[in-house]
Amino acid sequence: SILESVFLSIYMTELAMRFVAFGSACLADSWVVFDLFLVVKGVTTQWILKLFLGPMDEVGPLMVLRTVRLMRLAKTVRLLIKFKELWMLVQGLLSSAATMIYTLLLLFVIIYMFACLGMELLAEHPKSVGPDAVPDFAAAANEYFGSLPTAVLTLMQFVILDNVVTIYLPLARQDP
């Protein structure tokens, strides 16, 4: 509620600055009229109705007006359209989204396969179990490849090069 009031104050300040700079001529732009509608609706539902009707939880039918706040997102789209280079970048990202999703899917399948393979190889490794078991090796193998989710997470760390040395070094020292 406090954050909503802060943003509403920012929107009111922006609108007031437009009126000071351009006067009533700024109402010729339909986006400014849209902003004015959102600010008036926000002041009404956030401050005036709370003042007269109390907490908004008791005002069921009027809560529908709060969903209109989602229309504020249209302001962001408006900015994207005005900046042609930024709009071209967004269009490029959207057009390559399918390729990126398929790449991520393929990466996940490969990581899943190697996680299963790593679990099988390290779980049955002679330095992990049996009379020749090395405690450091067994602990590292169990910590990083003890279950499928942890093995997938470990291999994700390998892909993004996040602390690979702390995972690989204990295993490599014992079994080069």
C-alpha cells in the first residue's frame, strides 16, 4: 500500500510537470489522457475510497477498478514504440525466442543425460564404495552427485562455470 502510494505520487508529479510545461495542450496526446485517467482512478481507489469507506477489503464490487492498474503496463509499450532501435531489439528477441527455448531444452536434456551418467559412474566408483574407498572422494561424490537434482545442479554449475574448481578438484585429486 505504501509502495502504491509512492508510485501514484510519482505519476501525479509527472502529470503535473506535463501540465506546467505544456499546459492544456498536452491533452491532445491520447497517451497523456490515458495517464490522466490512470492517475484519477488511482487517487480515487487508493486514497479517496479508503478515506470514506475504510479498508478496501470490504468494498468487493469496487475492487474491480483496481484491476485497471494493469493498464499502466501500456505506458511501457508506448515507450518501446517511440524508440525505434529499442523496438527493433525487442522484435529481434521475440523472433528468436523459439530458437532460444529449443536450445535451452536441448541443453537440459544433455545435462540430464550426463547427470544420470555421473550418478551411475560415481556411485559405483571403487574410490566411492568398497575397501578402497577414499573418504574425501566419497564425500564429494555423494555431495555433488548423490541425487538427480543435485547432479543436475552440479552440471549446471559446470555449464555456467560457477565454482567448478570446488567440485572438480576433490574428485580429480583422488582419481586423475
